[in-house]
Amino acid sequence: MGKSKIALNVVGSIISFSIMVLIVIVVLKTGKIAYDMGYRIFTEPAMAKPPGQDMMVKIEEGMSSQEVGNLLEEKKLVDSGALFMIQLLVMDYDDKLKPGTYTLNTSQTAKEMMQVMAEEEVEETEETEE
């Protein structure tokens, strides 16, 4: 009886340890995915270096954020339409885009495109060399 009880305790300990290791792995992988997504939302680079290529985009009345994102992805202005939709929500541009035809460039960031489509003043960023 004593040997089987010890064996049962050892097997139970191994199973418990394995489950804890599995939980740690899942938490770490989920954290990495969440961090990567958050990083991309705020730092996604432009699709091309300047001067880039101009593309005409027509935003129609009633287009959803998802439709706008998909349109920009089709035109190769953004890497992911779904990510652009999230960026619209996070950067509070979701309800600010205005219908119209816009000339966007592949060297613009998602935020710069949002500013153009919301008809806001686009901030010029200067890169300084030190």
C-alpha cells in the first residue's frame, strides 16, 4: 500500500507541475501577442519610404471603419485593414473621417492618413541627424 501511495503522489506532482508549466507558457505567449499588437497600433511604419506612391481613395458616406481599413489594405496603403480599424478606434478617429476623395501616399503613416481623411492639419515631423 505504501509504495502505490508514493507512486500516486509522484504522478500527481508531475501532472501538477506540467499543468503549471503549461499555464506559464500560455500566459507568456498571450502577453507577447498582446504586446506586439499594442506596439504595432502605435508604431506601425509607413508601407514605403518617401517619396512613395500616390493613391486615390474614395471614402463614401456611411462606410464603416472596417470597410475603410479594407480599402486602404487593397490599395497597399496599410499592411492590415483590421489593424487600421483598431488604430482608428484607439486614436479616436473612428467617427472623424469625412466622405470624399483623397490622395494618400504609401509613405504616410496610418495616423497621417487619418488626419488627411479627417481634414485636420497634418503635423510635419522633421528627422534630425545628430
